[in-house]
Amino acid sequence: MASRAEQALAYAAERSILVPHGCRYWTQSLTSDGYAKATITEDGRERTVRVHRWLVEEVRGPRPMPAVLKIAHGCNESLCIELGHLAAGSQLANLRQMAAQGRSAGRAHVGTADSRGPLGRAQAIQAALRDGLDLPVLAAAMRAGEVRPLVREALAGGYDAETYLAAVEASDPSRSQLPLF
């Protein structure tokens, strides 16, 4: 019999699509703020979970994870459930990352955030993946609400994982930059 961690990974893999730039996009239900949501049954009881948090609990622990710990997405994609993109940390650390990347103004996402908001972006990506992985369709969905000029340009000609990731990295104001003089 498979372990809890193996079962959780299989459950997630059956309900998501791994795309070339490394994100694993959830294809099922979403929360009102664009995060992956599922109803799971444990010990005969159903509960609704945010999939990224549940997956980290099941695979890495601790189980249950203390409420004070949040799960941050290194990729900044609320729809992503790829374990390599998820890390447990404090809310303060998560907010500092968001601010350093120019994605916040108080509690609101701004700056380099998608103009459709996290839910709108997640819904657009899911719609693009509805019939499977079609890279030109995915690129168009990702580009539609993108506000970062370099990323929009990278997606304009279609989808290329390396070009996309380089544009995302180059657009991140929290990355150290060379001094001008």
C-alpha cells in the first residue's frame, strides 16, 4: 500500500498539468483568491483544503502544520502546486517577499501582479489547459493580463520556457542588480 505522501502526490498529479517552465498547474476547483482547492476524505471525514498547503503537510510535514506557518509560492503562481516551488514560512516573510518584488501596496496586489488578479489569472490558465497542454494557447492566456513589459514581450511570440523564465527573473526588482557606476 502506498504511503500518505505517495497517495497525495498521485492525487495532485492526476489533477494538474506540469508545464515546461516548472509550474504544476491545478486543473480543478479554485478558492475565491485563485488558489487550488480540493475536498479530501481523511478517517471518514471530508474537509476542504488549499492543495498547496495540504500537499506540503502530507509530503514534508509537520502534520498538521501549525496555523502560524504559511506556504509561499516561489514562482508567485497561486495555481501552482509544484512542491519545488512551495516553502513553509511566516506571514511576515511572505509579505516581505511580495513587497520586495513590487507586488503589493498594503494588502492589495499591484505592480508586477496580473491585471486580472490572482483568481482571473488562475481561471485563464485553467481555461487554456482545459484540453491539455497547448503551448501557444497557454502563452496567450499568460500574456493577456501580464503587466511586466519584458514578460509580455517574451510571451508575444508564443511559449518558450527559457525565454519566459529569463524575462520573469529580469523583471523582478528584488533581484540584485549591478551598480550603474
